[in-house]
Amino acid sequence: MKFALLGIVAAALLFAGCGSLNRVPRYDVPEPMAIETFKRQTKYPAQDFRHTFRKDAFRQVNRPISGRLSESQEDVLERHGQPDFVREGWRSTTNEIVDEWAWWDRSVVAQFVQRELVYEGELSDMDRTRIRYGNPRRVWTQQFEEGVRRDIWDYQGILYDTRGLLMTFSDEKLVTEQRY
């Protein structure tokens, strides 16, 4: 009796849409019939042991990517070849679960939501820093005027007496880098 009731509740939740882990990709549509893709930003950029457990954000691709690939993923693989680094399953500020592929030498990054391409563009300094050093310990974000965003990333070791690295980005371009 208990198992039947649990099955009915699980089926009701599944049919109500609560069983979906990810939503349909969101696009910006400013004009009629003009879809603009945009780069997704990390909702939890720092390593806080609650949302982001690992320091390493990207993993290096050692074997060719295979398995269930969508047409857009196969198209990106055909154009750029195998990616150098992959970042899987992170939550964006738009509350989507994003997979990201990066090509270091080509300076290209591609983002996928539900295996559909939502952004393809240049690999920024912020992306290169996340690949090289991983997730920062602390992050501060400021926006002084419309459209200009400033991010400050603090890379500090586990122990307080280790040397740290403070990096400042403006619109994903590295502005300053300081050791302390």
C-alpha cells in the first residue's frame, strides 16, 4: 500500500514538471524573429563547499568526446575538432545547467544547455584563468555603470600563510594581477 502511494506521488510530480532537471534554453529576442545568443555566467563562481565543491572547474580532455551528442554538438566538433577542456553541469545565473567546451589554441568557447548550442565565441581572460587556476576562493562583483561589469577573484591557499593571487577583470578581460 505504501509503495503504491509513493509511486502515485512520484508519477504526479513527474507529470507536473517537477521531475525536469533542466529547462529549455533561454534566448534574448529583442526584435521580432531575431534570436541573440548570450554567454552564460556562473551562478556560484567561488569555491564555497556548499554549491561549488571542487577547485578545478575544467577537466582536460584526454579521450575523444563520444556518446549521445546532439546535432549542434556534432557540428561544433566538426568545425573545431576535439576540445582541449570541458566543464560539465554548472548552474548559470539564468538557472540553467550548462556544459562548456573550450579550445585553448583556437581561443574558442562553446556553451550547451540540454545539449543545444546556446553560445559560441572567444575564450576570454576570465575563462583562461578559470582553466589555469580553477575556481577562486572568493569573488566580488561590481557594476558601476550600465553594461560595464568588474569582477575581483581571490585565489588563496588553504592555509593562511600561503601566497595569494588577486585578479581584477573588467568585462571578462584581465585588468590587474597582484600577488600578496
